[in-house]
Amino acid sequence: MKTDIEIARSIELTRINNVASGTGIPVDEIEHYGRYIAKVPVHLINEEKVKNSNLILVTAITPTKAGIGKTTVSIGLALGLNRIGKKAIVALREPSLGPCFGMKGGAAGGGYAQVLPMENINLHFTGDFHAITSAHNMISALLDNYLYQNQETGFGLKEILWKKVLDINDRTLRNIVVGIGGKANGITRESGFDITPASEIMAILCLARDQKDLRRRIENILLGFTYDNKPFTVKDLGIAGAITVLLKETIHPNLVQTTEHTAAFVHGGPFANIAHGCNSLLATKMAMSYGDYTITEAGFGADLGAEKFFNIKCRKSGLQPKLTVIVATAQGLKMHGGVSLDKIKEPNTDGLCEGLKNLDKHIQNMRSFNQNVVVAFNKYDTDSDAEIAMVRSFCEWAGVGFAINNAFAEGGKGAVELAELVVRTIEEKPSKPLKLTYKDEDSTADKIEKVAKNIYGAKLVTFSSQSNKMLKLIKELGISDFPVCIAKTPYSFSADEKAYGVATDFELHIRDIVINNGAEMIVAIAGDIMRMPGLPKQPQATKIDIVNGYIEGLS
């Protein structure tokens, strides 16, 4: 079979004007980024239509090195729905250069279920990530300058919370020293870098309702504390307007097309393991304004992405998904059943049976949110009929719908079964109103414990001295009503990435807490998770090149 990039290259793209007009978006309103990409201004969101659109969340079992294909299924479901005569639009996150050149090689779907032009989407796209990086680091530079220029007046910050960001994986930048080399180079102090998807600016962009709300949130970003323990914010610097200017175009959702020329919005890109893991609220609402069915995804497994989609994005926006789709693969289930990576392509019903416990845990978690669930079995060529039958039988026993997805190999045709199941389920038994894991008035510690115990299955939650200090500060600042965003490994329900299957009776240790005052959420960092990833021994960058004028190595 052709590679993803070969398939993408073989498809003759239609002009973005045709994609827009075919969806009902006014062509004279869009801002072109070449022939095949455009930004759609946020004022075109129609709140009345948003209320009537069928929102579908696509999530997954706990990911493994075998891969799950959640984005491929999301796109495939949109293709399948359009194949059966429904008006469907998919809304996805933008890929980060860090994983593209590190582990993954790309994040625009796969096979015949991709968003296009995939090379542009996977690389610089419309410059959104660069704008977010610039906005974040502009705050850093202006803060350092403010401290430098006002030091002789006696002004200073006893604690600086704001770091720098870069959209690459680089472990050497996690901790740095700035201002060395003499007085003229600024104040010497420790700092560091996070990856751009972990930037609070990214979270703010993805949760903002409009430009006014974007500016308000930027103004509220907490940068540090003065020596008399007063919070120091972007508002105190007087630069919220300038930062908003840098994001003036970034706020508008990006319109592209699928491999079958239907509309797709790709906008925003927080990771679910270190941030809230959802595309922008504005892109979701834009898709809902022009589609009868909107498919969106949340990053990694349902314990991370879906939990944050419900407890943060839906809590703050009022969105009510009609259905949740959980993606599972035989290979991934077998890894959760104890089968080694080198053996997962071989038939192993015992391993698969044990791995189904992971799927069952995710189903139960989604039901705790009052979500009706269907399982999309993402098919691989090596899957046996017996294994497929076993997963189907389990889903029947669990009382959830089951459909095979083969969109990777067949495009929309391979997702018709899933599309029909989704439509039938929404028409006959849509999800009830969301039931969230915790209340706004719960303490921050209680919110963390409720997620850890009720969603992850932890027996005990412990807090470091630094975390306890931050919990006290959160209460003093009067922001205990903020939702929590737990940063942890995506490869396990616990903070131990090697604890496959369903981890039980474990301790979840919160080693630090970050206040995202502008994004209006509290980030609790569990275990050894890093907000600046490192590169693997053999980065994907070693496989990326231009050969005869064509990009190779993206997937």
C-alpha cells in the first residue's frame, strides 16, 4: 500500500473556495492562505445552529506503541457520514513540530482518511504555532525588560512563574540560566522552556470565545509575585493589547479539506498529557455552525483527552456531545493484555481478552459522564476474524455499539458501517446531559482526587510540599473554582507509563501545580511528566527530506 504522503500527493485538491461554498461558508468572507487553505472569521459562528448540530467526540483506549489511529477514525467518520448523505465536518487539533520531527512524523490522519494538504498542515501551516510562540516569548522579553528597567527603583519579583516556549522537543532547554555576561544583559536568574502546546497562550486561544475574551484572558496571565506577595500579571505590564495583536489572525479557525474534499477545521494544538488536549472552541463551534454532524477528537486515551474535554471545555462552553466514540485496535488491546510489541501482529485471543479490561474501564468512565458510547474497531490487515468477533462479542455484552472502521484503506466507504451506527445511536439514544466529575465549588485538591480516584482508579493521591504551597496560594487568590488539568503519562491510567491494562490501587503523586490564571484552569503535574519533551534515540527528523522536489518522511 502507498504511504500516507504518497496517498496525499495522489489526490487532486479542490480549491478552498469550492470547499467553503459547498459547506455554506460565504466565500467572500474567507482569508486565503494559498489555493487550498483559508481562515474563516469567527463572526461567522452561528450560535443557533451550534445548538442544533450533533456533536460527536472521538476518543480512544489507552495508547500504546502499537498506535490507535484516533485522528484517522475521526476523519474517516466524517467521510462515512458524508457518504450516507449527512452533512458532516471534522474539527481537529494542529500538529506540533516537536512530535512530527520526534516520534510521530505527522498528525493529519492516515491512508485515505487524511486532512489535506498534509505537508502544510504538519509543518508551518498558517503560522498559528509560530504566533503563539512569539506571543508567549514576547511576554517573557517584556517581563525581563520591565524587571531590568525598574530594578533601581527597588521593584522586583520574589518568584517568577512565566517561562519561555519553543515548538520543538529539546530536553536541554528545560532548565536554563538567563542574563549572564554582565549587567547590560539583564538580571541573572534561572528560567526554562516548555513546548509551545503547553503554553498558557495555547490553552487561552483554544478556550477563548472571541477576541475580547482572548484579550481578557491574556491580561489575567499570572507572571509572578512581588516581594509583598502581590500577584503580578500581564495587566500590570500593560501589554495585553500588544499580545492580542500578535494573535489577531491566529484566533480564526483554519479551513482545509479531507481526502474526499469535504470541509475540515484544524485549529489549536494543546497536548492532552500536559495540557487540555482539545482543538479550539471556536473551530468546534464553526464546524457546528455549518455541519449537521460535527466530529471532534480529544488527545490520547479517554482518561486524559475525553476527561478534559468534558470537565474543562464543555464545562466552560456549555457544549453537550450527543455521542462518544471510543477507538480500539486489536494490537493495542493485546499490548494491554501483556503481549509484547514484537508479537502483537500474531493472533492471541488470550492477550486480547485480558486487554479488553482497558476498553471496559474507558467505557465505564465515559458512562460516568452520562455519555452513550459506541466502539470503533480500527482495522489492521493482520487482525483475525476471531479477534474481531471477540471484540464485537464483548461490546454486545457491555451494551455498547460496535462497528469496524476501515477508512485508512478505503476512505469514506470503509467508514459507512460506523457512520450508520453513529446516526442510528444518536437518533434512538442520544447521550443525556453531561454529568461532570466534580463541582466548581470543590477545592482544588478534591477535584484532583476525584479525577484520580474516579477516572484513573487511584487509591491514594499525595501532594509534594511545593504542591501544597500552591494549593494554599490558589485558595488565597480566590480561584479554587477553576477546573483542574492533570498532566501525566498518556500510556497508563497511573503515572507509571509501563503499567499497561488497568492500573489499580496505585498512588498518584502530584509533584507540582501550575496556575493558568488566564486559561482559568489549574495544571497539576503528576509523576515524571515533562512539559518540554525530549527527542528519541532516532528522531523522525532523520527520515524527513526533500527528494526530487517532494517531501518524504511525513506520515
